[in-house]
Amino acid sequence: MCKQLYSIALMGLIGCSTHNKVETLIPKHAVVKHVDIAGYTDRYSNLYGKLEQYPYTCKEDCYPNTDVIECKSEMESCTYNGSNSSLNLETGFNVQWLGHASFVINTSDGQQFLFDPVSEQFDWPVNWAFKISEGFNRDLPAQITSDVLNKTNAVMYSHIHYDHFNKDDIAKIGAGPKYLTPLGFAEQFPENGYEVTEMAWYASKYIGEVAAHFVPAHHFSSRIWVPFIHEDHNATLWGGWLLEHNDKTLFFAGDTGYSPHFKDIQQKYGDIDVCLIPIASYFSEDDPKWYRKVHTTPEDALQAAKDLNCKVMIPWGYGNASWKMGDRTSHSALFRLLHMKQRLNSGTPLYIMNEGDKVDF
């Protein structure tokens, strides 16, 4: 039994903790790319450089009205009320979108996984700063009940940014499930008996009968207010997740820009059954080039789905529980996605969700 320690000087209870169990997976076939930046060595790097040209960029008439999205104001505070393609993929995956990048995934054998669960807008102190500023506040995402948390087998994080990894949520979720993370992540966890597996790109870990593969994304990492100028820039890895069960696959892209890594993933794992791909967190056609490098526009997301040969694509990143980095409003990215699907004659079926929705595939 853990003994309580008392400080005579402070006359206060210090308490005790249980050490975490940390596993690092970098198998021979794994991929890790380092770069020296700002005087630091062995910082992580994307696999591909910045693209000079993208397959397609919408420059005008990108947001026509549609009858399938009902909004309280122009492209703001909206609900999708259109129909979705009738699909019978028989994958055994049940998908619930909580909002922004947070998903609950259930499998036919009773396993449950969480992708990037964040119950508040951001982790401290960004959460506080955005609450007092205009334009960035969002509704809270659908909350995960304690019953759901207790059934969770594993929690998977794509990267360390505040809107994808909230330290307060670790305490809420607890040490019951396993935590699968990118490399360099374990030190973010308090010592309280957490089981953390840090993984390189293309490393895999079985959770029951489900194989969880950590795959590349085209992004960056830091936990500071201003990126690129601090010692923690790219000190942790980033990526997406691919679940494989009974020869069926579900892909969660994480935050990412468009690059050849999507084709790499398809070549390694084959055509993907269910793809969860971001379509928001971009500005306009005149956005800074570095920003599009690390975030997909709706048309980039459609191209990514084509590269992956997705049997269905679920877009995310827009919505009432999104933090409005979509270039105009809460739902402008969804308006643009539906328009670009028609303009580009995309053959990838879309399944559009509102926050809190569930679907079986």
C-alpha cells in the first residue's frame, strides 16, 4: 500500500503516486525522420517537403448555398439535414463524432477506442485566452459519459496541440485504458499508473484482436502560444491512426496537410474502408503557404480520400464544436466540401455527420 508522506516544514499532505508504464515502439520497418532546427538536434520532421502545387485550389464561387445545411446565420451554427449514401460495407466499425477531432470507435468484438478526446475547447492556458477573445469560442463537444469511459480499451492521440490533447482529460479518463501516442509523448502524463505506448510511424500494437497502426501525417507539434520559436517545437512526433480488424480498416488522419504520405499509406495497407479526414482549419486561397502545408482544404481532403481509395469518407474539423479556423465560419468548410465534390466529380462517397451522431459501417 502506498504510504502518505508528510512535510514537517509545510505541515501538508504531499501524497504519493504510482509510476507509469512506458513502452516505446520503433521496429526495424518503422519510419522516423529527424532534422536539426534552431540549435536543437533530432527534432522530428515531415516525410515530404512543402508542395509547390496542389491538385486543385478553389479560388472563386467556393461557397454556394445548399438546401441540405440549415443555419441560424450565414454558414454559422448549422445542422446538416441532407441524406447520406446508403452503404453496406459490413466493417464492424461504429463511429461517433463528438466534435472537432474527437471520435469514439467501437468494433464488432466489443472493443472501444477514443481518438483525440478533448472535452473542453483547449488545454490551459490557451483555453482561457480564447474564452476572452472573439471569434474562437465554440460550443462544447458532445461529452463522454462515465459509462463510456469505463468501457474504453485504448485512447489514441494524433499530436500534442492543445485542441487534440487536453491534460485535464487524462485525469477524467483515468488509468484504466491503454494510451497510444506518438514518440516523445509520455512525459506529458502525470505519474499515476498510466500505461503509455509511444510509437514511431508504421509501428503497430494489438489491442485485443484490433491492430492499431500509427501512420504518418504532414503536420508539426508544440505546446506554446507562438509556434516555431520555442524549445519544444517538433520535440514530439505527430501522425494518424489506422485500425485493422477482420481485414477491415478505419483511418483517422489527425491534423495534416496534403502530401504523398496518403498514397504511401494506401500502398502499405491497401484500400481503406472508412476514412476520417479533416476539411477545416485553413484560411483562404491566399493563406500563408506554411499553413496549407499542415492543414487540408476540403479539396485537399477529397484528393487524400482518392489517394487512399476510401470506400467512405467522414469529414471533420468543421461544426459548432469547432474552433473556427475554417476560413470563414463554423460550417464554411462543409459548404465548400459539398461544392467541390460536385465540381471535381469526386467518386468517394461522403457520410456527413453532426456533432454527437453515430453510424454503423
